[in-house]
Amino acid sequence: MSAPRIIVAGATGYLGTRLRRQVPVDRIAGVVVRRLLPELPGVKWAMGPAGIEPINGEAAEDCVLFHFIGGGRGRRSRDLYDLNVRSTEMLCDFAKACGVRRIVYMSGFGVGGETSSAYFQAKAEAEAVIKASGIDHAIMRCSYVLGGDDEFKAWLLSEIAGGVAHLPGGGEYRIQPVYIDDLMRCFLALAEKDGRLDATYDFIGEPIAFKDFVARLLARIGADTRIETAPIEPFVREAVRLAIPTFSLEELGILLCDIVGPWTVDVAGFRPRSVDEAIAAIVAELPEETGRPVR
């Protein structure tokens, strides 16, 4: 398959912004967004409560739609459903009406099993909507994506500024970090694959305890920051009481539940880089005043 034109749903978010930087502007047929910003490329399809009006639908025909709308935070109990499931229903309706070739969806590692997590349940339902749509699809179940302007960066810089990195719980639970540009390259390769895919992929990095990951990252930066483990109770209280906590209840649950799988070997010719390589890439993007990397 030659490189198809693409549509980015969630074009102003973390993943959508990074993807737009990876491709020529003329390859982006348009964007699906809630806020219409004039600087965004291509046709601007607005997502509202009733759906997405397929104006200029011919511009979307035979494109690959990247679906990055979703998340694990909300101010109301229904927000996770609307953010993950309802948006997916709207995008599938739009894709069918406009003749979109393929949907590439950002799901999450851990989706698909038995769970009481509202986030995992919503992601699983969104996956089911895509599979039932009849549209060719590639569903990516990815572990923690880091690099660029991820949410972890803001937390890290705040902890460095305070001189102490406070970890919820004991910090022995594991993460499998994926550097964002490895994910972007894999996404674009999936967009260009021949034939129907109709597939779900795990894209997960090398396992490492969260405490060890933070320690290696601080050492690479050269930051004189102490690591302290803390009881989980204050983090839970903050998540319940504050509108914008450090970690939401869903984020705490996913972080601490220690869901780990085999380090991905190959998806569309790409593999997440090692923990140390990911840390080097993350540190290279931090502000110079953060600290001097260890060489």
C-alpha cells in the first residue's frame, strides 16, 4: 500500500500533536477535534454531542483514521464512557459515511480481561465498537507512553524542583515504558500495510520497577533528587478530593496493579527500545536547566 492520506482524531492532544510533526502537512487530509483551531491542517471536522457532521466527506474517502480520543480522567462518572466509547461510536459512523479505509486505534495494555476498572471496561467497549463496524482496523494495546510532553514529564519536573520524588506505595510495581516516537513509527507503518488487518496488537516495552525507572532517569539527568516511597492513602484522598489530582483513581489503579507482558518483539517492523534507550531519549528532550545528563 502506498502511503495513504490520514485523518487525526484528537489532533491537539499528546499523541495527535506528535503524529502531526512526523508527517508532511499535505499528507494530512484533515482532523477531528472538539475545538476548531485555524492552524490545524486540512479539513476540520467538529465533534459535538450529536456526532460528527461529514462535511467535505470526499476528503476523507480512502484515508486512514488515527483515533487518539480517549483517556482515564473525568470530572463525572460518565466522562470515561463518553470520552472513550461515545467518541468511538461517532468516529465509526463518520468513517462509514465517508469511506475511510482503516481505523488505527490507541487502546491500552491490560484491556480485554476481567476487570472492575472503568477505564479498561470503556476501552474494551470502544474496541468492540470498532470491530463491529466492519471497517478495517488496527487496535494498538500500548503500555506507558513517555517522551515529549507526556503527563509524567510535568510530574517529574515538579518533583525535581522540590528535591524529592514521592512515589505512591512501595514503587516495586512494574511499568513497561514505550518511547513515543517508536509508537509513532509503528502507527504509520500500520497505516501503510497492504490488505485488511482487522487485528489487535500489544506494543509494550521492557519491564522495570517504577522505583528503579525513576532512579535511572534521575541518575541520567544528574539531578540531586531523593526518592521517597509513600503510603497510598494520601494519593487516594487527593484523587477523590481534587478535580485535578497528581494521579486519578484510575491511574493509580493501573499503575499499581502490575500488569506485565512480554517485551514486544515486532509489530509492523518496529519494537519499543530498551528502558535505557528510552530514558536517554526522554532526557534529551528535557529543558537544559533540568540537569546535565550523565555521559
